[in-house]
Amino acid sequence: MIMLKLFSRAAALGMLLAITIPAQADDIQDANKLFKQGLNTQAMDKVNAFLATKPKDAQARFLKGLILADQGNTAEAITVFSSLTQDYPELPEPYNNLAVLYAGQGQYEKAKEQLEMAIRTNPTYATAHENLGDIYAKMASQAYDRALQLEKSGPNSSANANTKTKLALIRELFSKNPRTGAKPAAAVVAEAAPASAPVAVSSVAVTTPVSAPVSAPAAAAPVMTPVQAKPTVTVAAVNADPSAELLSSTKEWAAAWSAKNSKKYLTFYAKDFKTPDGISRSAWEAQRKQRIAVPKSIHVEVRDAKVKVVDDKHASVSFKQTYRASHLNVISNKTLDWVKADGQWLIAEERSGK
């Protein structure tokens, strides 16, 4: 069993503390102190009282999600963190915490998607990179295990031995750094300390800048723990071909558009995106936000997608796009030119045609 790192600060970008007045910061600190002491009910009462006057406050909502997760209310915690990703798509931590909760339920594909969004939001977010590696390894373990079961009935013993070797390496990966049932360390939500030293703690792994990791009694659903040594065979095969990543990014782009989530939609575009007719980036973004907001509903479908990789930093995806909205229905051919920047594929230009 492995445990993904769940991050405990909603203010990693420095934005939230900057807009919190001292009295509000004190309220969050008080709630956080109660949470640190294991007094979840009292902490939740304070957080709910605060949210009654400031329902959109990201710090308070993030702390509420942590409390719910610590109480084992996974479904409610998922709802809180999902809502945060919609309202604050620029923050990577809610995506990461969603991944932890999904992984705890064995929903590794969903966990992978959330971690990819966390990394897209902040390409230097080391915790999400490490967690994504663990998810890939877990998924690879399941695939090798399935392959081994299928090969048992086949004549190819050498292939069987090869699969056993790979599976053994991955299982060795997950057997390292076992956790004990120690009391969870304190989560720090409303402090200005840098968010660069996460340490896994507890069954849903709150992270704090302390020197030694500890953990809490396991929750009902299994969770994943960071490991110290990663055999290179576990992830290399997954990342070898960028085509799958490009197709996934294209579908995520269409999904954000369909969800009318303009904030998330715009994160797919590179800083030097070639805007139509040479208009300014700010004018183009305002235009896109308006066009996404106006229809009552939007559905964007990507079909017959073809990937062309130019080099390790340039590629294009061509496909047939179906756009259906409450007032319009259009089918067109579209090409997205992608560029890789800071380890992420971003749209540099888009072209449409009938």
C-alpha cells in the first residue's frame, strides 16, 4: 500500500494571506489550532462560522476539506476540494488533495487526471510530480499483474518470467518506507512559511514543514504513501510517447470548455499564444470568457484526433470538432499547435476550417 502526499496549504501562491485581514487570519489560525489538537468538531464549528460570513474564502474551505478528510468523510471532502478547483483553478493543492482521496478509493485514473491538472497549474509543484509517479507505478503494477494472470495459461514461459521480474520490482517499490499508526502531525494552513517542504503524515497525509514524517491510524479506504527509491522501469515506459499526453490534454481542454469553466480553459494556452487577428491577449481572453458565459450550455466533442509530433517541444493535434450550444451547432476541422514549456504542453496556436 502506498500513500500520496496531501498538501495542507491553500496559500502556496502567496495570494490568500495577502487578501486576508488580521481578524480573519486569527479566526483561521484558531480553527487550525483546534485541528492540530485533534479537536475536529470544534475546528469545524469555527470554520463553518467563518464561512457563514465569507463563503468564498479559499483558506477556510481548504481547511474544511482537510477536516472532513481527517474525519473519514471522503465524499464531502471531495466535494469541497472539487469546488475549490472550480473557483480557484490557479491553485494546485486542491487538485493534489483530490488525487489523494481518489487514490484512496482505488480510482487511479481520476487521481492521475487531478495530478496532471495540479502540474499544469504549477509545473514546479514537486509533491504532485512525486504523487503522479506513484500513480503511474501503481497502474503499471496492476497491468503487469493482469498480464501475469493471462500468461499463466500461455506457453511463453520467458515472457512470464519477464513479467514476474517487473512486477517484483514495482512491489518492492511499494514495500519501502512503511508507515506506523502514530498521531498525525499538525496541519498549517494560515501561515506565511514557504510551501516547499511537504512531509506526508496521517492516512490522508497532511503535509507540514517538519523534519520527521509521522502518520495517523488508517482511514477506511486505503491510501498511498511516498517512496524513497523508484526503479526506472516503472515510469519510463509510460512517458515514452507524448501522443497519449497530447490527446489527453486536448480532451481536457474540450472538457473545460464544455463545463463553461473559462478559468480552467484559459490555463491550456501558452503565454505567447498567437491570438486571432493579432488582438491583445487581454482582449482575446475577455472575448473568450464572454463567449463561454453567454450560452446556457456548451458541448464540445473531439473526434478522429491525429497527433503529429514535430520534436520534443512542438506537436499538433488535428481533429473534427463538434460544437453544440443553446444557440448554435457547428462541425469543423480544427488543429491545435502545442508547445512544451516548463514540462507542460500548452496551445501556441489554433486553426479552424470547414
